[in-house]
Amino acid sequence: MKLKEILVNCNLLEIVGEKDLDILDVSFDSRKVAPGTLFFAVKGTQVDGHDYIDKAIEKGASAIVCEKLPRKKADNVTYIKVDNSAYVLGVGTANFFGNPSEKLRLVGVTGTNGKTTIATLLYRLFTDAGYNCGLLSTIENIVNREVIPSTHTTPDPIELNALLNQMVEKGCEYAFMEVSSHSVAQDRIAGLHFAGGIFTNLTHDHLDYHKTMANYRNAKKKFFDNLPQSAFALTNLDDKNGAVMLQNTKAKKLSYALKHDADFKGIIMESHFDGMLLKINGTEVFTQLVGGFNASNLLAIYGAAIALGFNKDELLVEISKLRGANGRFDMVHSENGIVGIVDYAHTPDALENVLSTINEVRCHKETLITIVGCGGNRDTTKRPEMAAVAVKLSDKVILTSDNPRNEDPEEIIRQMKAGIAEEDKYKVLSITNRGEAIRTAVALAKRGDIILLAGKGHENYQEINGVKNHFDDKEVLSEAFKEAR
């Protein structure tokens, strides 16, 4: 592809060199540069791509996108100065792959909690209805039923557009993706054309990156501000930030809610561990999902499907068949009658939602044991909040390791303990080894008791001192149940 074709709509400030070049590949990682590559020098949180321009040229880069032109310029290399390399990376990469997002109906889901469930269930809903679809999620990426491992909630622009291009080539008509606040703030979704956007909620998370809740909210809002007039913007009015997301969007405004009037209104009629009876816009449907947070997720799925033209009656039938995403209120039963629940809840709000759901459904004669930790090298301010929520809504709590990464796991637990009142400390155990914590909970539990294993959900590893070791909560819990028979 010609360089000038890649640079369409890229807000160029200056070009030094030949613009009519043939470009064979694009990269923002100098290690992946080959002859004929367009290299984007992007300032990241850890490294600055401008420091690797010479390395990219040594490896054969034909052109360089940068925010600051180097003093010494190589012969036969074109330099393109821009005001935002990250944005141009997104737009330029989309152009390089032929703008695949314009060739299917792409729906983005953003918010603190619920993104994975909504994106995954929309994928399953439309796939089961006979459409070829793609999925980009925290758990996995899927191109028309072919599973591709996922490394980030939202991939980098090159991987993202490559995956979307694969979806187009495999005949996908729809694609559903999680849109993280990081990806919006870092312009990873620049250049993408969305058919719709969904907002779930906004609660305490990622302040290690965004610093303030206002910054975090504005990153989400930016996604809706940039939606085209042809798209729909579907928001949760039960969240105080729901209406904010629609303030400046050009897209068609739609809403869903359990507690407020909305375009898609839900009422929970009955709730059990095996599902709930939900009324949506006056029509009842039984779903295999459990809890108020899942009722809200289902309203988002219903609203998005209607906005995409799904038949209402057929939609309710398909919703009744849906099962939850892996690691989201994932139930494991022991042979002696203990109920285990594995959930990805890793924010105070998500943990409160899951525990509140369990408490709504249980009979309260049994004991609820919660195992919870907090990730290392992440927002430290939510650690005491997580412990406080667990203690308030559980009968017993075991504080343990999540992914300590490069932090001391015992120090993380110490910070969590700061949220526990003196009179509640009798309910709490601290066991640093997560496997031992799970086995201890099983040993303490008796028939009918409930064990919530929170924080890691679908993850099949535990990161300690920069090393990812195999660890699957559901697997370890199942083994502990067998050992305790």
C-alpha cells in the first residue's frame, strides 16, 4: 500500500521525504520492523518509541511517524511529523488493513463491570441465531468460531485491525468488543467505525492509571462522544454516570434500567441459584443467569440486539438459552453439598454485587465464606475497600494473594486489613498462598455452605515476581472438593 493512502485523515504537520512510497507493513515495536515498514514512534507509559527510531531504521524502516523530527535524518527515509503518534497509529493502521470495521457492524462495550459478560453473550446470541460473528474480549478473541488467545482487554491498534480484518475475510457480519478506558485514553480505538456503544457502569478501578474518577469517567465518555450519527449509544440509567455518557454523542440515544424509567426496563420477578425470572418491557423471560448485575447485563444485551434489528420474540427465546461467561458467577458443586462460586469480581462494586446476589438467594442458615485478594502493581486505594465489602457481606473471610506481580503479597494483605473494623477481625483469616486458602475454606465448609472465590475468574495463571505460574481457581477448587470427600 502507498504511504499516502495509509496517512489519509491522519492530521499531518510536516513530511520530509518521499510520500509515494510502497509500505509493506506497519509497526510501533522496533523489534518487529522489517524492510519496507512504516514505524510509529509512540510515547508509552513505560518507554518512548522516539528512542527507538534509529533501531527501526537499522532494521529497514522506510518511513517514520513521530511527534518530534530527529536532528539527524537518514537518507531514503521519509519522516512524518504529527501532533499525536498514538492517534495516527490507530487511523493509519485501520487504513493499512482497508478499514475492516466499516465492513461489519462493530459494537463496543465499556464500563467498569459487565463488559466481558455483555460482549460474550452478544456474540453467543448472534452466533446461535445463525450470524457469523467476531468477539474481542478479556477472556478470548473469536473469529467466526475460531478461538484466538487474548492478552489484553482491548488489543493494540495493529492486532485489533488485523483481527477485524480476519473477521471480514471469514465473512463475519457482526463483531462485539470490550472497550477499556485505557484503550480510549491511549487512542487504541482511533480509526474504528462503531455501529453501537454500550455503557455498563462506573465504579472504583484503574485509578493507578487515570489518577481521578473524573479522568476515568471522561475516558469512557470520549468513546460515546466519538460515535457517529449512524450508531446507537445505549446507557445504563441506574448508574449516576449513565446520562453523562450521552451528553455530547451524535449517536441515537437509548437507555436501560432496573430502577428507573428507560427504553428497556427490567424487573426481577424471582431469583434462584439456577436462574431468575425477569420481566423486560412487560414480557417475562426465565434466564439461567443470576443476580441484579446480570439482570442489568441482560437488559443491555436486549437493547443492543433490538437496536441491531433482532426480532423481539426470537430474542427472548435466545436470551432464555444464554449461559454466563467463563469465570463470571461460575458455580462448582461438591459431592457433599457445598456450593462453590468462582467470579472475576476484582473491584469493590463488583464484589458487592456478587455477594449481594448470593445473600438475596441463600436461606441464611448456611455459612458464606469469601476468599479474596487484590492484584499487585495496581490501584492500592481499593484494597481496604475490597476487604471491607467482603467482611460486611460474608460470614467468614480469607484474605489471600491474587496476582501479586512484583509486590510483596503479605504487604497487599496488610493494606486490605486496614479496611476491617476491630470488631469484625474475628471473621477474618489471612493465608498468603491462594491454593492453601482455597483448601482451608473447603475444610471449614459443611453441607449447604457457600464458598465465593473472587478476583481471578477465568484467569488460568497467577503472576508472582513477574512470572506467570499455572493457577486456575475453578480447577483448584474442584480438586479441593475431591480431596475433602
